[in-house]
Amino acid sequence: MGNASTTVRKFPVWCLAMLLAAGVVAVLGGSTALAAGKGIVEVPGGVVTEGLTVDQQFDRQIELSGRLLDELPRGVKLPQVKIVLTPEEVAAIDNADKSSSPLKIGLVKAMTPAIEVLGLDGGAANRPRQGTSGLAIPVRDGGYAWAVAVSAEGAGAIRLHLESMALPRGAELYVYSRSGEAYGPFTGTGPDRTGEFWLPTVFGKEAILQLRIAGPVAEASLREVSLRIAEVGIITEKMVGGLAPVIEAGFCGNPTCIVDASCYSAANSIRDAYAKMEWIAGAYIYTCTAGALNDTGTPNAAPYYVLTANHCVSKANTAKNVQFYWWFRTSSCNGSCPSNNGWSPKTTGSSVAATNRRGDFTLLTLNSAPPAGTTLLGFTNAAVANTNGVALHRVSNPNFGPQVYNEQTVSTSAPTCQGWPRGERIYSHDTLGGTDGGSSGSPVVNASNLVVGQLSGGCGTNVNDPCDAVNNATVDGALAYYWATVKPIINP
């Protein structure tokens, strides 16, 4: 959540009648979308049925990690690159101001010297081949493997930034841990064919980068290998543990008003739609919350969209490195607080489908499908910002931790903050639970579980206390306000 009282931008208010006039009755899977009134569109939710289940994803990672480790010949020392984290750097993240948004959970450090491979040349057949950083080791099928381990004391997770990647045909790059987490293969010049991208985050103090070149290997192919790593992202141990930066008395270290989503049946039908986000921008790693949306163009199938806040993610370079941690929550009501070391199902990468500061929204298109079974939230363009007492609820992931739940009612008398006019924003007061840093972007739904907006932050005289529902209002960007912008995408 952000501190709305510091917002200075002031935006013009659109005419609500124009927005409602833009709505049309939509078609979903051959049936007409529910219409609550003239110009009002209501699209029901759905469920992702394609792709791997969570268990299948985990089984694949464990098998892949074991196979890659087994491929490294015994007795050959794996090259090590150690990153030094100072206590001051860790404290700056763990003690960050939670009222600022998006919430910082890690930092980016330069790797000096950089890991650089410019060809794997020389050496007799079946003997290690020297590269700029390390050895290419012969493997059983006549190919070669090159690997390096990057570690940092005080790290809870490590993320590597690849540059100048260009791999020949038959070469595959992986990143993994000794505990069973593994991602890849990455080939050619990477996912977007630029040679530059952030690899998925690997949890723990060490990440192993491994290049596999299938045999038989020609000398010319070895000379074509190119990659460089000059910086590394590090999430701190405390943030990885799923605990709030400042340990408090509430659920999983959160403020006392924040409650476990696993305790409320009203959350059950929506919680599988929510994902906590993690991305790198500049010198830091940040977190917010997003929710998967259904659409009428390709219901329950790709492309998949998620809704979050503009103040979280709005730029293409940021969107492409966002990771989505799906269903990160306790296994039972007030059960053990989960650690990210358990690797909740995760997808990486997205593109910006639509975004604007007005309404504080960003609609992202996912690069890959969420896990099979993910809920796709329905939505409505019905305006609620000026209807007092409307009941709303949501799930979110504050402090990079497990899912929490809160309920709220729309307030038409709550004082507004400069730059956040009512109508463009929905003002409400919490009646159960609350939100905190990292909850920003979380879609808010009505009593029919239809999205009406997404979390911008708090507005009031005591915004540093997320539990003060008397002096503070919760503020969401209103989908009805920006409906004309997203309609061609989610309701064509």
C-alpha cells in the first residue's frame, strides 16, 4: 500500500456516463455475459485447465535438478563466485518503510569481476575445455557441460542477470539449486531474443548456472558460446521467510489486524486467482499482488491476463522480468507460516496490455500459463465508488508473505486524497482484516466475486498504521473508470 496523503498528482475525472455507454453485452463461450442493467457488463470467472499442475511442476524441477547435478563429474570442483552482503545493505531492506509502495524486498549488486564466457575453445578431445570463466566438462553423450555457482551469505534467494547471451544450436542453459529447484532450458538469445534477461529466482544462498551442449560437438559450436553476468539480485533471508520486515504480533508477523486467508470460506472461491509479484527495477527488488482475470475473447485459455496497480508495474522492461508466485498461503487456518524455500508454483515474464496512472491500473499479459487449476476472476464495469455501503473483499500477499483476507464497505463520506478523486478511485473502510506493504495491486471483488478495481493504497490521517480503519480509508482504482481502455482486451 502507498501513502496516499503524499500524492500530489491531480487527474481530471472522466464522465461516468461515457464509461457506462462504452459497455456492451459480451459473449462468453457461446453464451451471453450477464447484464445487470443497460450498459453494464458482468463476465463470470473461470478456471485454467491447460498446462502442468503444481505437483507436476515440482516433480519436473526435482528430476531436472538431480539430472543436472549428476551430470557434473565427481572430483571436479565447481567454480564459485561469492557475493558479499553488508549488514547495512540487509538492514536497509528488512527495515524499509512499509508505507512506501511498491515494497522493497531485495537489492541488486554488481558482480566484480563479471562472469563472462566468450567461446569454449582449445583442449584435446574428451578433456576439459577452458572458457573465459571456468571449464567445459565432457559428459557421457559426447557433449560438454559448463557450470558456475553464485552464492551470498545472508541471501534468501538469488537471481542472475544475463547479458550478451548467444548460444549455438544444441546448447541449453539452466539455473537451479542443490535442493531441487530448477528452471530452463534457455536457448539461443533468450526468451525475447535480445540476449538480455533476468533468470528465475532460485531460493537459498546459492544458485548454479549450468550450460549443456549436446554431443557430438563441433569446435565451431564451442566457439559460438557467449554469455555474461555482471549483476545479481538478492532477496534477504527475512523476506524469503515470509515474515514481515518488522516482526509484529499478528498473523505470520504482520500487524495485528491482518488475518489468514485460509481461515475464511469467503476467500476459498477467489484465492486461487491471486499471485504475489516479484520484480527488479533499477537497484532494488520489489513486490506487489496481482489477480488473474477471465476474458471473453479466449475464456479459460491463453492469452492469460492479470490485473495489478500502475504504481507497481507499468513499463515493458519491468513487466518482462516479473515473477508470479501463485497460491502462496498457509495449508490450514493459522497454520505454519510458509517459507519461499518451498517454492510456490511460479511463472516468469509478462507484457503490458494496458496501463495508466489514472485509475492506477496495469493489465499484464502473462508469458506462460498459470498452473492448471488457477481461478480466473470475473469482472464487472458497474460503478460502485459512489454507492455507499457496497460490500467488497479481497485476497493479497503483504510483505512478500502468505495470503491474507480482508473485507470492506464503500464509503462515500470518507475524505479523499489529492490526486485520487472519488469515482476514479473507490474509497472504503475495512470491516475485517487489512492490507499492508505488498498488497498493492490486489483486485477487489464484490459480493458476486466480480472484480471492480484494484488496490492503490491508503488515505487518511494515520496511514502508517494499516489497522486504523477509523482515520484511514482503503483506496482502489475503479475498473468502471478505466473500462473503455481495457474493454477491447478483456471483453472484445
